[in-house]
Amino acid sequence: MKKLLLLSLALIATNVAWSEIIVTDFIGREVKLQKPAQRVVALAPHIVENMFTAGAGDRLVGAVDYSDYPEAAKAIPRIGLSNSFSLEAIVALAPDLVVTWHSGRGTLALGKLASVGITVYASNPKTLDDIPKAIRDYGALTGNDQTANAAATSYEIKLSGLAARYQTTETINVLYQIWNNPIQTINSKHIISHVIQLCGGINAFGESPALAPKLSIESVIAENPDVIIASGMGEEQPEWLQAWEPWRTINAVKNKSLYFIPPDIIQRHTVRLLDGASQMCGHLEHARQQISKNY
């Protein structure tokens, strides 16, 4: 009986080892692995973070600069930037999977890596619903389905809760500012614009053809946003948010609706984006109260 049990377990283990993993990446390619990836290189900070969320942080053997969350990510060897990496350094790490950010110049990575026979997953989340897909895919590719599914489901529940809470609120006009010299914002195709919409806001420059349009002060005055939210470069509120205060004809200034959200929780395509969304929704709700108080 004991021998039969051991034989059965061996057969099960063999079947698992040879069970092909197939997922579809963000550009519609089938990515196949004969077994869960053990050595992964991630070519964007948000990919690194989502790998940890999927329970696969210990599989990361290479990452790009600015991959700083969670704390353990800081110890991963660096191979360059998302759009400027060392192919030789990646090959030397002998990865069985590389996850690229298929955006901008990062799209060039796919061909380079494929040319040397490396399995590549192209990630390009653009909406709030894309984040749990990425996490589940990373879980499948690394054999961490249970952890990844739990994290993705938790995210979806929180997202549904925010949507239900703010879907009937009064709309409010929002300028999200990512830089000051020149003034720069995002259009409706950017994931931050989806956060604004989730919270019952309207992206003041959502119709711009450029993903990150540059603005003149005159165009902001003409649009007259009810809210200005700045991101800056770190955890501290940027000084240039206060630079709006002399422009008192703008509703956001007049109603004291100038706010800050740390960029890491609003500009990265990770589960922490919902922390930024919660702050965004709170700021817009406060701005609505300011408007009703003053009119």
C-alpha cells in the first residue's frame, strides 16, 4: 500500500511538472512555460511590485532602477531603466521569464529579448481592471495562483466599493498636475483619469490628443477647474502646488481645493493605486463641500 501511494504521488508530481502554463499577455500574445518560472526579470517598478503582490517576489533576479517597493525590492540586482536596459546583463542572469512594460520605448524590448530566445510577457495595464489581470497572470506564470488570486480578488472588492460609493456623486472638474515647468497633465487614456472618473470627477483636459499634454496658464484659467491635484516627485507636497494661490479667478484656488497625492500610490499600476484613489475621492468630496459652502 505504501509503495502504491508513493508511486501515485510520483505520478502526480510528474504531471504537475509537465503541465504547460499558458497565459495571454496585454498585447494578445500567448506566453507559454513548461513549468513555473524560477528566475524572473521585471522591467518596470510596477511590475516588480505586482510580482511581490502575486507571491513571486522571491523569483525576481533582476529589476530596473526605481524599483523600490516593497522594501525587499531594493535588494534586487539592477539591469538599467525600463526603456534603456542592458541586454547582456539580462542574459547573464539566465531568466526563464522577462516581464516588459510594453509602453513607449519599452516596446522595443520585446523584439530584443525574443531574439535571444527569452520567454517574454508584455505588460501594459491601462485601466483599473487591468491590474488584477496582471497579478493573476504573474501568479500563474510562477506557480503562485492561490496568493495571486486572493490579492486580485481583494483589490476588486475594494474597487467595487469605491465605485458604488461615488458613482452617484455630483461631477466636479479636476486638473491633475504631474509637473510645473511646463505645466503638465494627463488625458483620458491615462489610468489616473480613470481614478478621477471613479471618484465622480471629470478630467479637465481629458480630450487632449497627447497622453501627457503641456499646458499654458491661460488654458488652465479658461478651463477653470474646480480642483487641482498635484503629484510631485516624492512623499512631500511639491512647492509648486502653492504657486497657484495668486490665480484667484480659478475655482480650485478660490475654494481652497488644492490637494496632493504621493505619486507612488497614484501613478503606479499596482494595488496601492486604490490607496491613491481613496485619497482622490476624499479630496473631491471635500471640494464639493467647499463649493456648496461658498455658493
